[in-house]
Amino acid sequence: MSEKKQSFEESMKELEQIAKELESDDLSLDESIKKFEKGMSLSKQCKETLDNAEKKITILINDEEKDFTPSKEE
């Protein structure tokens, strides 16, 4: 089963849709459980994407700060 990995934005939109569907009373218990499982998977994927982005930003900020730190040459 080779699923194309969704973008963060696509995953968030799908997660929002799943939340709306779960809030309605139109789903059976089995459908609700499947939607919940899919939502948890999407939530984990989004968290990993955000964590990776945060790490990259932290590295960039630290590198930038090092570039602007004056050397202590006297």
C-alpha cells in the first residue's frame, strides 16, 4: 500500500473534515472508529511535520546568531 504522503495543508484539511464528521451523528460506531484512527494518524503526521520545521528554524536561528556574534579579538 504505497500512499503518497500528503502535504501539511492537505493533512490539516482532511483532519478538519474528519473532526466535522465525527461531531455529526451520521456515522456508525465502526465508521467513527475508522475516522478516529485516520484522524490520529493524520495528527501524528502533522505533529512530526511541525516538529521538523521547528528544528530547522531553530538551527537557522542559531546559525544566524553565530554569524552576528562579534568575535572577541583584541
